[in-house]
Amino acid sequence: RKASVIQVKQRIKNSLTPDKNIIQAVETLDEAHASLNLISERFSTWYSQITGNPRTKIELILSEKEFPSQLLFLRDHYLETAKLISLLSEYIDSEAPLIFPLIVELLGTQLAARFVASAGSLSKLARMPSSTVQLLGAEKALFRHISDGSPPPKHGFLYQHPLIKKALKKDKGRLSRKLAAKVAIASKVDFYKEKHE
């Protein structure tokens, strides 16, 4: 029994790799963004009802000196969530280059972290072929293609890369394939280099 407990503890310890922290940060960041959007909508609507003013951007509302007392707690919640987003972004920007520097060099910190999170870990990303890397983030479109024959997706998260965004429509697929191949290679180098250090 003791040997089994020791083995399980060791497996748990080995599974807690630094990329897991980045994954948790990215997922928390996504949830914080979703929460901020909901709070923003509620805040604007409620403010409009109380004041009788038309709905306006939350930045304009927050710049006002006086608030209806009913909205003070919601304003504080909005500001705290915005602060959390800023802190998480800073954390990802500082930590991701230390864990997977080559992927960050290709994609930037936020997008690189999103790829690792979508894959589940750096080790899983390192084992993926470039064709799978290319479609990370396009799972819904891929299933739609499989189920109803709609056109297949050419890119998932890669669409957020400036190179793909700026490209002509006819070039996006080709550029996505090239970038995905580079990300697949970079992920292998980042993962296996870390294992051998």
C-alpha cells in the first residue's frame, strides 16, 4: 500500500508542470473576460434605467464623479474584475516565454498560451501533427463540417495571428498551414529541450 501511495504522489507531482499554471491562467482570463462583459451589460442597462439616460459605454459611465448608490457595488466588482484581467495578462506575458519561448516567438504570449491551453499541455501540443495544430480552436466548425458537409475550417486560433488576419482570403489557408507547421516544430523543441535540461 505504501508503495502505491508513493507512486501516486510521484505521478501527481510529475503532472504539475509549469505549463499547467499557464493553462489555469488562460482559462481564468477567459472566464474573467466573459464575466466583465456580463457585468458591463448589466451595469449599462441598470444605469440607464436609474438615470433615464440612453445606454452608453461603460467607460463614460465610470468617468462620472457621482453614482447612484445602487450601482456602487457593481462598479467595484467591474473594477476588480478588470484588475484581475490585467494581472492575469501580465502573469502570462512574463511566464509563457520562460516555459515555451519558441512558440511565444512565433505567436506572441497570449496566443501561444491559448494554443498550449487548447492542446491540454505542452507535451500534448508537442505530439500533435501540424494539421491538428492548424485547427486548434476550430473544433465546432470541424464538427459542423463532419456532420452537415459545410466547408472545412482552415484555421482556428491562428486566425488571431496578425499574419493571417492581414492576408488575402485566398492566402489564409496556405499561410495557416505554414504557420501551424512552424508551431508544431517549435512546440517539440520547447518540450524536449525542457525535458533534457
